[in-house]
Amino acid sequence: MAIVNYQDCAIEIGADQSLLDALLDAGKDIPHGCRAGACQSCLVQVTEGEAPENAQSGLKETQKQQGYILACQCHPQQDIRIETDASTNSYRALVNSKHLESRDVLRLRLDGDFDYRPGQFVNLIRDDGLSRSYSLASVPELDPELEFHIRLHPDGQFSGWAGNELQTGEELEIQGPFGDCFYSVSDKVKPLLLAGIGTGLAPLYGIVRDALQQGHMGPIHLVTGARTSANLYLLKELKSLSSRYPQFSYTPVVLEAPEAVNEPIEGLTVGDLNQVIKDQFSDLSGYAVYLCGSEQRVNSLRRQAFLCGASMKEIFYDLFVPAVSTESA
């Protein structure tokens, strides 16, 4: 049985326990989120002993060399000493506003001032340490606030609290930013394709506006999917962008054909998002591609984009990994 030395405690780690679970059971306040190794909110540093390689999957080489590990993925076989990651930026931010953007999407704005790139994600941390990762939909040069789009899951531990209990004027801790799914194209006439499902629109909305404000002149195509038209959001904002910028186009896609409505949605396409990409973008050679959404959907879209000719080096993506729990994020 391995022992982890943290702060002033020596904590035994059970045979079936992760390092994160052992620390939490010992009453240690360790930020955590997805428990799947994606959000990196439980990043700690091994200062004595050997850092298990399987707990470093997805980390940068510079982090590995410094002994950083993901506590949720760590099952040490020998004694180690750890410290919490002092290099990760952490901020306190006031909740400025919150409102429902659609029936299951909460638009949350925080008062925060730190460096980030539109499309990156941060960890939002509750006072009790519960953490979830959300992408930034805002653009520093355009927006005075930090904007997040939170999918409201039934029985969601964090999202339910944010939707029902979190009040304007309260504070949240922000950790980050993380991720490399952001606009960085040096060739400003290169065509861009951005595609995502649900609140995968959040980072894509930031990336599109960032590219436009940086003067991108090539065509920018945004394609987002939802089950029904009621699940689509930001329609007015995206229509406004397409009217102001001729190089930008937006295609909303739904699986289920809408019933008769008073205001038809311009450009609405009924079908599967992958098939729409295949039909409308059969040749993606020379494109930069940005994909956001669930892990299964993004991996499927990555394959589709590659088969349509996109270079793997030009496919950027942000996976939305749900919390490993009996409750959703």
C-alpha cells in the first residue's frame, strides 16, 4: 500500500483508490472536475518519488519533466510526496449576470481580467472545491466580461447549482486557461471550418469573432448541430455577424425537422452533422478546422474532416468530457 505525503499528512492509498480519491477522503481540498484526465483541474506535482507515467497522459512535455501528474489518473505503487500546482493561475471573479439563452443553455458572465485566447477553457470552482471545465465564448478585445455557456443537465451537480442557486454578486474561482483550440492562422486568406454540437458553439463563437476582429479575409464557415430547433441559440448574433462580414457564413443543423413556426430559421438544414460536413465540404484540403463538443462527436468529426482532405495538423479540437459520476456536470 502506497503512502502519499501531502502538507503535514501521510495518507494511505487503497488498492482500488486513485490519488485524488485518497486526498478527498482525507479531507484535503483538491480541485477536481471530470475525473477522466481531460480538465486537468486536479494537477499536482510529485516532489519526491517517481511520477507514474500513466498519470501524465495528455500533459505537455515540460510538465512531465517537472513531475506534474493528474491525481484522478494516479494509482501510485510506491510512496510519493506531492504539492499542489502552484504554477496554475487562479483568480476570483464576480458573477455579473446569468440568463437562459435556450431551454437548456445558461449564459453566464463573470467580471474577470486575465489573459486568455478565445476558445480556450477554464475550470470554474465552487467554494467547496467542486470544479467543472467550461470554454470561453468571449473575446478580450471585444468583451469586458468572461462569457460561458453552461449546458443544464438534469440532476447536474454543478450545472444544476449554477442554474438554480448561484446568484449575481457571488464569486467563483477560475483556474486556467487551458487548451490550444484557438485562432492562430498566419495565412489570413485560408478557409476556416468550425463545427460543433450543443454548447460546443461557445468556443466556436469566440474563435469566429476573434478571427474576424483580427482581420481574417478568407471564408469562415460555422456549422453547428442540435437535436431540435429549440436547442439552437445565438441565432440573432450569428445572423448579425453574417450580415456584417461577407466572408462569414453560418449553417444550423438539426436532427429533427421543425414543426411550423412563426419565424423560420434562415439556412436551417435537417440531417446529421457529419453528413452535412461530408456533403457541403467534400474537399477540406488547405482548411484550418476547429471542432468542439462531446468526445464521441468530435472524434467522429475529426475522422470525417481528415477523410475530406484536412491535414491532421490543421484540425484543432476541444473535447467536452463529462464528469465521471452518478450525476452529470
